[in-house]
Amino acid sequence: MRVLARGPRRKFPTHIIVFLAPAFLIYTVFMVYPLFDSLRLSLFAPDPESPQEETFVGFQNYQTLLTSEFSGPRVQGALQNNVRFFAIHMLVQNPIALLLATLLAGVARRTGAIYRTLIFTPTVLSFVLVGFIWSIILNPIWGIADDVLGLVGLDAAPWMGLPESALNTLGLISVWQFVGIPMMLFLVAIIGIPEEVIEAARVDGATSWGVFWRIKFPLILPTVGVVSVLTFVGNFNAFDLVYTMQGALAGPNFSTDLLGTLFYRTFFGFQLTPPSPTMGAAVAGIMFMIILTGVVVYLLGIQARLRQYEF
Amino acid sequence: MTKNKLTGLLAASGILGLLLAPAALTSAQMDPIVIESWRNDDITIWQDVLIPAFNAQYPDIPVVFAPSAPAEYNAALNAKLEGGTAGELITCRPFDVSLGLFQAGNLASLNDLAGMENFSDVAKSAWITDDGADVFCVPMASVIHGFFYNTDAFSALGLEEPTTESEFYAVLDAIQADGTYAPLVMGTADQWESATMGFQNIGPNYWMGEEGRLGLIDGTAKYNEGGFLAAFEALSRWTPYLIDNYQGIAYPDAQSAFTLGLGAIYPTGSWEISGFEAQADFEIGAFRPPVPDGQEQCYISDHTDIAMGLNGNISDPARAEAARTFLSWVASEEFASLYSNALPGFFSLSNASVTLDNALAQEMLDWRGECESTIRSSYQILSRGEPNNETDLWTNSARLLNGEITAQEAADTVQAGLEAWYAPQQGG
């Protein structure tokens, strides 16, 4: 100890750099650099004279994407669908997750563990598997969905084939798959609430309903915020489930087209559509701006105002 | 220098002899000519049937078939061409991909290749420059559209193959009235069937095949007028006959529904022949797209799909000559017969008359003699711009069949998309 204390007073903390370096390098090389390079690419377009070369065109790609008679409606459509996809998750997935978590927090540990595992299992399944299973369940020829829905009086319908129902169906499939994650987060937060606080409320005559809304819910608000942001980022990056179930064309008539599938078609091309990396980068740029805006609004506008309680 | 070359040659043939012992043993004087291809499904056919047949005539030219996975082919081929390691013979995708290779000098012009005279202009249309000056691949095979039907269903209901439009709808009405079978088995969920098996299948009879297709290219025909509009209108009449909940039925579901005997008629492409005959336990019949009432001439979609070209970077003239010899053989009647029989449903594009062992394939092939051939309207030139003509046809044909839009609206949308970027259509 003495030896150390006698050394130069403010030695540069080399170890911090060593500890930070792996994360910093990996993030820079695989995340930060590609992100900025993609944004750079979105400002270029193939040279009409020699298509192998790319020339700087400023924001022309974005202008074409957003205002052209043909790609404009595609971008708006994908954006609207994405907002609806997000709304389905916020209005269905997260309330159900909260309900499940509240119920699970109240049951015996062993029974709870079984349900928890069952509800969480779909989240670890591959999108391809989930998409395939649901495609078969909903299949109008051999699926079982019509028989089951017939029990509650719903007529048989090609749920994934009608523009009015396809996106909602897809959203609910995604909810089915991912409800386990917010449920786990809520459950952890609810379990973390000290028993004394709840007991004190009960002594004061609070009902279960009152305990939930006045004690538990305010205390897990930070988790509600985190879940919302995770849902937002996840939904605006969504692609896999649509691609698996409806293909890159996101039919019928683009009714399940999300920004992710629009990006895929633009960047990689589709059937006879030639790929356009620069246009694709512009779609990715739009997605980045949307997600960035959402996250910044949350961090500065909401999280800063949330009170964290320490027990 | 000669000595060096000789040593190099010896060393090379030694190494190759180790790698390709059987080929090198039969002919030590030349390294095998390599065929690049995406058809890895066909490797046994090439190894066991086609190449031995070629070597029976040309024992001095060893050939190996070296396919890559279909999805990787274009990228892998480009990498090999850039690195100078691509094979002498290159299997050609139709239209712009191969045209790009030719323009970059990676495919040689084959205008003077012996055997090219065996192919019609339609057959060559997928591998020719826009001005028609250079052909750069030997057409190998096409797929033909038409309709399959369940012969059990037809005989049970006392129906006959329809040839005209009104007969076609009479047959559909009869099947619908009976109710045992779905009249038309096709789904719109995947969208492409609506355009490929629907619009492009029946359309040529309305737009007079090549006349209409070339009219679109030079700007004298429009999607929302005349034959093309009539084709959309004909397609829209399919809606009431399609299998229940067709909006949610994908391509594999429709295939299974037909082979399981749920439906009577299946709008098809000839590539389905081998798969369907293996799956179905009833006999499958075929009839060609019905002609409008009173029209004598019929037209079929005989879509060019696969061809073979010569690598443009071969430095050794002897090898180039050997590869050209092989290509001439690919253009021959013998190859046409061998290839079409080995892959029923992939029809040789040669003018030579070929007899097929598979009766269903032979029947579809016979349509070529009865009708005029054309290819899908959107494939040549018209799908180069944005919005993409082919994608527009998929989306709007599916919407039309789903009853969301009328034939006129579908036609107007497709035409507007084409006019947006294609100069010959912008004249007014």
C-alpha cells in the first residue's frame, strides 16, 4: 500500500482505457462506422455517365423517396403501417404483459415458474419458425384457426390475405411471440417492491385495485418507460416476421409493408427490380432518424421526469 | 520459353490428373472445359447423360459441369470473372443480367456460331442486345404456360377441354354448379401467380403475342388499351371461380390443393410437370390458354429461361474453339432432345422437332406448332426502371383478383408506372 501511495499522485488511469477498449473498438468498427458510412452512402447516387461510380447528390435520394409519385406512397404507407404495428404492441402486448406479470407476482413460486416459462418460450424461437407455425395455423385450406375462431362465432377468412386484416393479424402474432419480454421486466419490477409498502397501504384500507394503481404502477413507471422504448426500437426495426410470412413484397398490396421490408426491397432489389444501395441507404437513414427522434424524446422528455424510488 | 511452357503444362496436367483423374485419363491433351451454372439440381443429368453424349462425338474435349447454389450464382460468377477464374462456358440468366455480362466483355458474341440458325427470334430475345446486333448465349430452354386439369373431375362431370373463352367459362360454371371441386385453384397471397400464371398466361391471346409485347417496347401499345386492357378484363372474370379464401392461399398451398384433388383446373407453368405427376394420384391433362371467341390464331407464353454463353476472356484460342464446339452441340437437335427429355417441362428453344417421352410435356410442347410463341411482356427492357413493371403487374393483378380494383384501374396503374420512366411510352 505504501509503495503505491508514494507513486505519482495522478497517474493516468491506463486500466480504464484497457477495460473500455474492447467495447469501444467493437462498437466503433461494427456499429458506429457502418452507421455513418450508411448515412454517407445515402447522400450519393450512381453516376448516370458511368453507373459503376457514385457521385455526391446531397439530399436528392431523400427528396425522391419522400416526394416522388411512386416511392412517396410506399414510404408513407410503410411509415403508417409501422406506426400501427407499434400501436398494436403498445395497446395489446404491453398491457397484457403487465396483467400477466401482476398475476404471476401473486401466485405461488412454482406454479408461477411454469407459466412464466411457457409464456416466455416463444420469444426464444426463431422468426422463421414462428412465421411458419402461424402460416399453417391460419392457412385457409388446412389451418385450424377457422375452427377455433368458429367457436366464438367468427367466420372463416383468409386473415393474412386481406389488406384490412393482414397487418393486425401480423401484429398479434408478433405480440404472441414477444409478450414474454415485457412480462419479465414488469415481473422483476413488481417483485422488487418492498412488501412493507403494500402492507402499510392495506392497513390503511386500500383494495387490491387501489394497491395496484396507487402503489405498484407508480413504482414500476420507469420499467414502463424502458419497455416502451424497447418496443419502439424493436417495432421500427421489424422486418423478419413480415418477410417470413408475407415475403419481401409485404402483400396484399403492401398492407404489411414496414420500413424494414421497404428497405430490403430497395437495397437488395426484388425479382426484376435492380438493387439500389444508395436509395436503400436513404431508407435506412429515414429509419435511423425516426428511431433517434423517438429515443431522444424519451430520454430527455420522459425519463428525466420519472422519479426513481430507492428503498 | 517453350521449355518453360512445356514444364508448366506438364505440371498443370499432373495436378489436374490428380484432381480429375477420370477426365484426365480419357484425354490427357486438354484441361477440361468448365461449365458455370446455377442448376445444381441438374448435375447428375449433365454428368450421366449430356456430357457423355457430347464426348461420344467429340472424345477429345473433356467437359466438367461445375454448378454453384442458385442464390449465389450471380455473385459467385462475377467474382470468378473478375478474378479470371471463371469457366469457359457460362450458363446465362435471361435478359439484363447476361446483357450486363456481354457489355462488360465477359460474354463473347455468338453471331457466327454454327447452330444459331436453329433458333427463332423469340428464342433469342432474352440474350440479344437491345438493337438486335449481337446474340451472346445459345438458348437452352423455356417454360410454357397453360392450364392443368384433373381428368377425373372432367370425366365425372362430362366436361371437355375448352379452347375458346366462352367454352372456358362454361366449363368453370359447370364445375361451380356441381360444387365438388373448386373450379380454379390459385391463390393471390404470394401475388406473383396472379401475374405470371394469370395475366401472362392468358394475355398473349389478347395482345397478339409478340406484336403486343414489342408494341409496348416501342411505345405503340399501352397496358391500358386494346389487348392488354382486354387481358386484364379477362383476368378479372376469374374471381368468382377461384378456390375459397384464395386471398390467403400461397403458392405451395395451391399446388397441394390441386394435387390432392380439391380443385379441377390449375393455371400453370410447365416446370410443374415432374412435381405434379409425382404428387397427384389422378391423371393430369393440359389445355392451352383459351382464345377469345372467333379468333383463329392462338398465342402462348413460351418464356425463355436458360441459355449458355462463351466466356469472353479466354486467352487460349484452342480452348475457345473447343468451347465453341460444345456450344454448337448445345445448339444441335441431339442436345434439344436429350435435355428436354431429361427435364420434362423445360423445353428446348431449338426449332428442331423434339419428341418427348413424357406425354404431358409433349402435349404442351405441341402447342408451339399450333400457336405463336411470345415471352412475358415485362421481362425485356421494361423492368429496368422504377417503378418496376414486373412488380406493378404482380401487385395489380393480385388486387384485381381480390376485387379491390377494376380491370381499368389495374391497367391504368401499370401504364402510369411504365410511363413514369420509359421514354418510348411518354410520347403521348
